[in-house]
Amino acid sequence: METAIRISEQFGRRIAAADYVGAHALLTKGAQQAYTPKGFQRSFAEMTDYEPGAIKIVEIDAQFVLEDWQAKRPEDVACVYVVLLGEEYVEAVTLTLAREDGDIRIREIEWGQP
């Protein structure tokens, strides 16, 4: 679980730093086909279009780190809610992390608060 939390935090920090290529490198092979670095940039901009600005704080909300959930697949290890705080907004990204080739990678991304 610690690895899933660490990878989720890295993803949030890379998005905050506009390192979309670095964030993309944390994905499973299938997710790398489904998502693009340019798409990350677009998704973040759309999510915060009501109050654009940089992410100031990235936090993992321990209350929303799940080991079991309804849509869990056999390879999944965690579903992690990553809080993204800007000057004038509170947003989030929910990440599903899975085992792939001996590593833990991000399989699915949901932008915005549920």
C-alpha cells in the first residue's frame, strides 16, 4: 500500500510541476495508450477552468485510500484520492493502481472531485 500511495503522490507532484511526460511514465502500458501527456495538460486545465492557477499543495487523503472497492480487478492494489489545492480551488484526481510486470503503476485516472 505504501508504494501505491508514494506513486500517487508522485503523480500529483508531477502534474503540479507541469511534468506531464513524467506523470505519464507512472502509468501501466495500457494506460499509456489510453492517456497522453497532452491529455493530462488538457484535463487539468478543464478541471480548473473556473479558477485557473497552479497547484500549491498535493495531499493524499488517507481516508480515501481504498484496498477494496466495487470495480476492483484482480491486478488492482489500491484506489487513491489525491487532493490538488490551488490558490482558489480544491480539486482532486482519483487513481487506480495495479500490478504490472512486478511494479505498481497507475491503471486508471478520474479527474475532478466525485
